[in-house]
Amino acid sequence: MLQVKNLTIYHKKDLRPLVSDLSFTLNDGDRAAVIGEEGNGKSTLLKLLYDPILVEDYAEYHGEILKNHTVCGYLPQELSVMDRQKDIYTFLSEEPAFLETDYRELASMAGKLGICTDLLYSDSRMAQLSGGEKIKIQLIRIMVMHPDLFLLDEPSNDIDIETLKWLETFINECPFPVLYISHDETLLEHTANMILHMEQLKRKTQSQCTVFRTGYQEYVELRQKSIDRQTRLAQEEKAAYEKQQEKFRKIHDKVEHQQAVISRQNPGGARLLKKKMHAVKSMERRFEKQAENMTRRPDIEEAIFFRFARGEGIPAGKWVIDYDLPLLTAGRRELAHDIRIQVKGSEKICIIGKNGAGKTTLLRLIAGQLLERTDIRAAYMPQNYEELLDLDKTPVAYLSQTWEWQLPEHGAASPETSPEPYAAAVYDATAPEKADPHSPAPYAAFLSKPQLADSPMPRQGRPRALTKEELTKIRTYLGSMKYTVQEMDHAIRDLSGGQKAKLLLLKMSMEHRNVLILDEPTRNFSPLSGPVVRALLQDFPGAIISVSHDRKYIREVCDRVLELGRDGLIPVPETAL
């Protein structure tokens, strides 16, 4: 059993509350899903529950965490740099229970996870494994401990659909409490019987935690009904109050006017009017008290507000790629042969397959080809964002690179190098006060800019200083993605996985890319932002070539699904997913 009493967690750097006065109890059979936007402290909560030492560098807390000698199995969201350099057997054997576990039991665990038992004794480094294989090896290390409580941070990341179904069964049949973070809405719908919703309100200055003992879908529906009901009541009460105020103002103005013109020869009338004005003042105080007790609009955390610019499509008859690969290898391993992939126009395809099948390797090869093309403007989102992100830069500095080039022979930015063509949207600074404060973002109206010619952004030139207007636009974009002012100036290495993913999407949008090569594009987006991301990718006017195990993404975004196996890419019917 795990019991948490009045837990409050603060971020040391900016003193931002991550968790405020959280209390809950986990009992056997509880399958508690922690949900919330990226950067809201979900991973910090799990780390703290497992071992406070893991967060002492950046967070402090007060409150009670009672585990009552419970053995906790903890799955981190990412392996440490040190663990990635270890060979598989060394990594596993550092857990004493692994060495004490019978071979047949290990073989049974490996079989359930869809990995070869020999892999457990391999001298291959953890860094060489696919994302899904890393997760499975870590699950083996946890399972041999026979823990009384599972703390799982994004266990569904990077694992194939077959293993996702196994994970669902594992969570549902586990006799012990399972507290897990997941952005996979299908997994949440199929497993959770308790929800911990962590929200950051008022520009991330106020933390709100909701504990609800129900399934995920029921929670979403009840929450929305509650929001709608409270919003309706607030609107109705506000309308009635404004009518009352209008009547009051008429009475007040009438009495005030009468007082101003009353004859001095009529002292009795003046006294009467004075009494009337006293009654009017009393009425005003009652109205003020009534206003204090009126139903307020619900304080909720909104999803991100973002879209790609229109007009960035590819003609229907244009080949994006017609690619043949006789043999796909990884090191000395032969993964697949006779691979053929064809994409035309604005088609959106998804490649699925078992972990270790070579999906990421294939996507890298495709990206290498498309990024060199000048007739399209391709962009690549790798599974490991650090391949493209300078971790020492701030989000503002990273996005500033979009506008940092101009040709050496020009004293000012030419039409080909000006920032405007590469901005997907521009903040409407003319009327910020007109924006609905309860709309998806207070960053107001975003207006699509016309597309420039099909020439890619120049890669040669010299840097220039950004204008105040350009910096304002960048901060506006980041604001629409739910970055706080402080987070805009944090080093990228301190950001969550979801915040890093947002940076890459913004970069693609600002550079007007029309072909997106995406490796697990939705894996770090919350259930709140996930539908927004899927909708914008569905509406993206260009082509998308992706790898994903997100079943909602596959169903809602992709036109075709191909499964990578030993014999190449095989079309998958929709009914098979």
C-alpha cells in the first residue's frame, strides 16, 4: 500500500509549484494513471515516490509519503547516460534478484515480452537496442524483484502494438497497485480505474491535482460535463447580474439627479431622498456581495494552440518518394529485404512492426534521401530529440536560428531570406484585448502567411541580430505551446520530452516544411494535447512518413499502414489494428 498525505512539490529554479496538497491512497488492484500536460511534474512525482534523492537537485517537497516497507519497482522515462553504456547482462545483473531467478522463469518473462532469452545474456550495449527493446529489458529487471508496487513512467513508449496489448493485460491482471504515467489514450481507456490529473493553471503559477476513482473515458466525460455545466451557470448568472446592475444604475442615477435639483425650500423632500440614496447604497453592497458568490468560469488547463500554415501541400501527382532497398541491416544483423516504399502527393503513411524490426533504421535512411532534395522541403523528427536539439540552448535561441541567415552580399534580408516566409503564423498584436480569456490560449489570433517559392531556406550566410518583432513572434509561438516565460529561457536539457517535441514541431512550421518524417510523433504529448496534435497532422497539407505504435494516431491520421518484417513492407488492413 502507498499513502500520500498533503504532498507539495516546488521547482527550485523558479519556485513554481508542481504539486499542491496532494493526498491519495493506493491499494491492491488500483491501476492509477497520472495524466497532465508536458512539464507538469508527473515524472517528478514518480521519482519522489520511489526515491527522493532522484529529485533533490531540482525540487523540494513537504508532506508525508508512507510506503510501509513496500518494495517498489520503478521504470524511468529515460535511461541514464551511464546505464545506456552498460551491456545488457551487466545492466540486468546489477539487480541481485536477476542472478537469483531461475532460467525457466526468465525465459517465460522474455517470451511474454516477445524477446529472445539469449538477449538477456548479451554483451551488446543498452544504447544499441531499439526504444522498445530498452523498455522490455527494464521491465524484466523490475519483474524479477517481484515488487509490491509498480511505478511506471511512460511504459508504453516505443513498444510495438503486440507488446502494448501485453502491457494492458499485465496492468489489468496485476494484483498489486500500479501507478503509471501514460500519454497513450488507448492504454488509458483499457486499463485505468483511477485518475490523478495534474494541471498547471494561471500561466503555470497554480497547481491543481484531481483524484478520481473511475476509468479514463468516464473521467474525461464527467470532467467535460462539469466544465460545461459550470461555464453555463457562470454565463447565466453573469447575464442576470448585468440586468440587475442596469436597473440599479437607473435607480441610482434618478435619485442622484433628484438630489441635485431639489429645492432648498423643501427640506422634507431632501431628507426623503437622502433615505432613498441610503437604500440605494445598501442595494449596491448587496450586489457586490452577490458578485463575490457568483459561479466562476472553471479553472482548467487548456490544450496547446497550434497549426501548420495552409498552402504548403504537394501536388497530387508528384512523387515524394519511390524507394527500393534490397537489404536492411543494423550492424551485422540482417533485418529485412526487398523493401519498397512509394508515397505520392499529400499521402500520410505509417510504418509499424515489432521492436527491433528496423523501423527507425529505415526511417533514417528515408530521411537521409528526402532531406537532400531541393524540390521538396523535408523535416525529420527523430525518436531521440537530442540528435537535433542543442541542449545548452534555450527554446528562444533554438527557434531564433530559423531567422538567423542572410546572404553575405546583401546588407539587409532579401525576400528569399526574410523571416516572414518561414513563419507559419503571426500573432495579431492589434487586438489582444479582444481575445476570449477562456479560449485555448490567451495568445489570440494566429494568421497564416502566404507561402514563398519552393526554394528551401538558405543554409549559407552570416548571422544577424533578431529584431524585437521577431523575438516577440518566437515567444508568442512558444506561449501558444504552453511555455511559461521562465521555461522559454531554460536550457533545453531541462525541458520535458513533450516540450522538446513541441520545439521540433514549431521549427517545422516556421520553416514551412511540406514533407514530415516523424518517428513516434505523439509519444510525448499528453492526452489533452494528443487530440490537438493528431488533428493538426491530419490536416497537414503535405506528406507524412512516420513510425508509430499509437493506435489513435494510426486510425485518425494515416491513409496507409505498412508493417515491416523480414520480407519487407506489407500493407496492413485497418481491421487488423
